[in-house]
Amino acid sequence: MNLYLEIYQRIVAICIYTDDSANALLYTELSKNRYLVERLAKQDTPLPETFPLELSQQIEKTKLIERRTLAEYTYYEYEISGNQNKQIIAESSKKWSEAKQLLANLYSQVSEIEPEFIAKTKVYPISFTNIQSLIPPDTAIIEFFFAQKVLVLMLIIPGTEKPIISEDLCLELKDNSLEDIARNWISSFTAKPKVKKELEIDKSIQEIPFFLDKISDYLNFRKLLDYIPYNIQSLIVVPNNYLHLFPIHALKLNEHQHLADRFSVQYFPSIQVWIICQKRQRKRQSLLAIENPTQDRDLIFSQAEVTSISQRQHFIQNRVLSGQLASKPEILLLATRYHCFHFSGHAEYNFDNPLDSYLMLSPNSDDEDLTLNTIFTDLHMPHTDLVTLSACCTGMVDAFQPTEEYLGLPTGFLLAGAKAVVSSLWKVNSIATAFLLDEFYRQLDQIDNKAVALQKAQIWLRCCTADTLRERTKTWDLSKLEPKELFRLQRALKRLEGIPFENPYYWAAFVLTGC
């Protein structure tokens, strides 16, 4: 894999050296998340309506086997090391190859009935001209790529002849300073703590602006506006490698302005994934909400958050699963039917083996949790427009492995069929999160644009006074709260003062992946 990536890095570097920015973009895209893109394309291509039912069922069964053998193989790749275990990896690889071949044989039968079917499932390299024909006039694309000893920023502006690659916006990687920042970021804000004292939490909160200033300086974002026309209102951001860890939307354009003040931001693993997500046609009229399934008393705002969101006017139908009712079998069954999926609880990202990352459903048994492995193999969301993961570190990805595959909970939900995922990049504050997501869904009532709704919600939370926040809770239905829970919630609200969530720690954690 290292050799594979190095070849693409060299090709991109040569394209930039010869001032061929269009092909630099082409090969950058070819290097990113090819397997994810191929799976999404195949998943979104329906079988012909005239296809025999028996063969259709056989294909669905074989697809499930292929997904499970792939998950097993990927799991062992992360979990097992040492020569003595190579046989286990080889055996799981063989099972996966056999399942892939069986599926390919079945697809060839489909092509006999509809010759164009296979062509529809293929993913072809996308040219700069193709991208220009698809990009809205008020939207620009920022794509990052680690070429040889240089972090390249490619800027795609509607109506231009080629991508912009400027020395002002490229970073020469003379040392590992930026990577060191990323590793420190993980240990400071996302690593699983032992028991954190309040002083340590306060220190982490104060460090976030310092880190963001440092990253902004490294990426030279203060010169970004020199290259983006004033009519651009939205950005599609395609990070690379450990840049997936950072809230690019919260980086500084100048002393007083974050990127999110000027643009709404959507994140994608690649431009190809953006194109696929755009094509997914979804409604947003029903909600399945998972509320504090572990019944953790510290999540006092979880019930208020879910109750408020379920009252939104665009939800004609909603269902809330709380506590023990939020079992894994029930969620897997119901998720197939709803347009929106909202999870409010605990989550954990596993850097050692991303497939073991999970949404926690039970405080007693790991087997009950909704792991990324289970999401890959068993979750189906053919009607889902939006997944919101209101928990810690739900947007994390495996940023330091020698691969360009984007492996995290958002990947799983996109593969399950969701058009968009809202997730978090670090361990979030439950009170700030409840207010942020409440405002996000309120904005969605008025604006049919998830990126703009999230942008407005983040700006709102940043500027809100404590009195304004307390007023907002008067619109929440808190009648279902136990007296003790209501007392604790009101006590937490009384402690708010000034503009309590101005720090990016509170408002910048959540990102939108998808459309």
C-alpha cells in the first residue's frame, strides 16, 4: 500500500512541476478511497425490475456474505500481527476473494439480461471538466493531498480553466511538525481518558483555540480569500490523511473570522463520493431517535435534546427508543424505514482496530454495542437522508494507517445508504451539544441545506448569551424528566454565564459528511 501511494504522490508531483494542475487533480482523486467509491456505486445501482426474483434474492444473500468476509478480513488485518498469524489473514482473504468472485459471477448473469448494468456499477476517473459541469456556481472545492514532501491545496472555482495550485497555499513538509500537531491533537482531545479532573478538562478547552491558530498558520489560510471570489458561499472540503482529524471549518482566515463565518462547509472522502451522495434522492419526514441507551445519569440533556428534535415540524412520524428498548436487533430492523436517524449517547473510536469503534447501547456487554463492523455488514438505510451522531468522537477516522481508505463511523453509515452524516471530531460537552443540535434541526425546518443549517447553528451557539440559552429551554418539553433529572438540568443551566460556548471546543466539533 505504501508503494501504491508513493507512485501516485510522484505522479501528482510531476503534474504540478509541469504545470498540469488538471491531471494533478485527476490522479489525486484516483488515489483516494477507490474501494469506498466502488462499493457506493454498486450499492446505488438497482437491479433491473424485470430480473428474476430468485436470482435477485441470491445476489442479496451473496452481497451479505461478501460484506461479512470483507469485514472479517479487515478486522484481522488490524488485529493480528506476527508471522505465526499470517495463515489466519490468508484464509480470511481467500474467503473474501471467493465471495467476491461468486458475486461477480452473479452480476455477469445480470448483464446478460441488461447489458448496460455492469457499466452503471463501474467508477470512471472524473476529469476537471466533469467536475466543472456539476459544481454549483456559488460553491468551491478545496482538495488536500500529501505529495512528495509537500502538502498541496487544490482549489476548484466554477468557470475557471483549471484547478488553482498556488505556492501560497501549499506547505513544504520540511519536518513532521504538522503530523506532530495531529498526534498531539489525538492525545489531547480524542484519546480515551482514565479519569479526567475538571482542571484537565478546562486545560483541553483552552488548548483548542491555540491548536487551531497553529494549524491555520501552517496551512496559510490567511491567504485563502485572495483566491476565492466573493460570490462563493459554500465549500466542499476533501481532506487527506490526518487532516481528517481537524475542524477545517474552524480554522482562522484572519484574527476575527473563522472559515465557517464566511462559508458553509461539507466534508467528503473524495469528490467521487460527493457526486454519489448528490444523486441520492431522500425525503426528510420521519425520525428514528436513540436516546441515552445506557441510561447514563450524566447525560442529563440527552432526553431534552431528543424531545426537542422529535417535535420539529418536518417530522410527520417519529419514534424514540430509550434505555433498554434501544437494542441492536431493534435498531437494525427499524433503521431501514426512517428518513432521519439520531443517536444521543456514548460512542468510542478505536484507533487500534477501527471496526471495533461503536455506538454504545449497553453499559454491561460489548456484544450489544453497534460496532462499525456491524454497521458495515448488517445495517441498511435505503431511505435515510440524515444520520446525526450526538456523541463523542463519532467523526474520527483512521488517519495514520498506510492507506487512503476513509475508515470511521461516517463511512459505515454512508455505505448503509445515508445521504449525510453529522458527527463529532472530539469528546464533546453534552450541554453545548444539545443546544447546537436543537438549533441545527430548527434551521433545517427553514433551510433545505444541511451544511448551511449547521453553519448557522454553530454561529448561533458561539454568540448566544446564557440568558438566551435559558430562554430556549422554555420551548423544550421537559415534562418527561424525573424530578431529580430536572433539578440537575436546571442547576447546570443556572451555572451558565456570559457567552458560555464561544470557545471552538463547544461549537466546532461537529462536521457534515455528505449532502
